[in-house]
Amino acid sequence: MGSGLYADSAVGAAVATGDGEEIMRVCLSFLVVEKIREGLPPALACQAGIKRLKEVVEEGRKGGRKGGMHEALTVAVLAMDKEGRVGAASTLGEMNVHRGRPAFPYVVWREGEGEAWVEEADDKGTD
């Protein structure tokens, strides 16, 4: 198991995918779970994690240094709190398209709700 997963049964869990070097750089999944612990709902916790990741990469680019391993960040993070609420955010958006998509698709399924459905997370996050 890579560094992209973190779970705390008292709080919730988060999983990240994409540029692994950048995910490890900020302990993204751990950071998101800690934001949930502080009281943020999963969607806002994911947005806060992506915001911090972008800040760290941008700080590294100041002074002409390469801020990250990649020209464009391709990272998504999904989280669920202990109540089962989900949220997601990514670095993708209209100005950062990956594989022809401006958002990261993921599937949600809840017991008792019948079918699964697809949602998408971009640099604005999810509700």
C-alpha cells in the first residue's frame, strides 16, 4: 500500500491518486483526515488539502526552481468521514486538463440507494 491512503476509525479516511511524489510531499491523505478531525466536512477538507499541495509546489517554484516533479499537477483526493459523507477535490480544471478531462471522475455507491453514480472533482471540489 502506498502513501496515498490514511484512515482513522474515529474520524474518517482519505485516499489520493496521481503524482505520488507530490502526494507524499504534503502527506495529503493524512492532512485531509486531520482537517476532518478539525471539523471540516470531507469536501472542504479535500479542498484544503489540494490548496496546501498547490501552495507547497508554488513555493518550490519561486526563484526559478522547479516546484514539483511534473509541469502540471495531476492529483485527486477523496475522503469519507465516519458518518459516511464523502467529498473530493483535484488539481484538474479548465486550465489543467488530464487525458482530455477537466475533472477527476469517481464512483459513489451507498447501501440502500440502489445504483452507483459517477461524480467529478475538479479544482473547485465537490459539495
